[in-house]
Amino acid sequence: MNIWIAILVTAVGCYAVKLAGLLVPAGVLERPLVRRLAALLPVALLAALTAQQTFADGRVLVLDARAVGVAAAAVALVLRAPFLVVVGAAVVVTAGVRALGG
């Protein structure tokens, strides 16, 4: 029964956050600082999620083939490769390292 209480509390919390966002006055949302933060926040959250999924396994730091793949993607980005090439490089390098036993 405790799981249903957790689900209910989470649902109410999500609804409250959504409602709070709708109640923010338009004048606040048009400020330059708020616009800049709104543009940068999703990028920061995605980067944090990517780093956590790549370099963590529970509470342990892991440097394996995924880290090499992210490094290959970073190199491709520095070289201004198209997005599909960046993803392809990361996939190929990660697969290659795993095939070699890394």
C-alpha cells in the first residue's frame, strides 16, 4: 500500500509544479535573465543526466567503453561534425572498445 501513497504524492507534486508554472505572471517570464535561464536549463539537465548515466553505476564511478564513446563524440563535436556523425562516432568507438574487451 505504501507504493500507492508514493505514487499519489508524486502525482500531486507534479500537478502542483505544473500549476505553479501556469500561475507565474507573464511579466516575470519576459525578463532577459529568466529567458536565458529557461534556454540554458534543459541543456544543463541533459548534460548532467548524460554524465550520470555514462560515468556512474549506482554509487560507484565507472570509466569504461561508454566514457571512450563520449570522448569520441566530444572530439567529433570539436571538429564540427554533423550530429549523425557525432552519434555514429560514439557508437562505433564504444562498440570497438567493447569488442576489444574494454
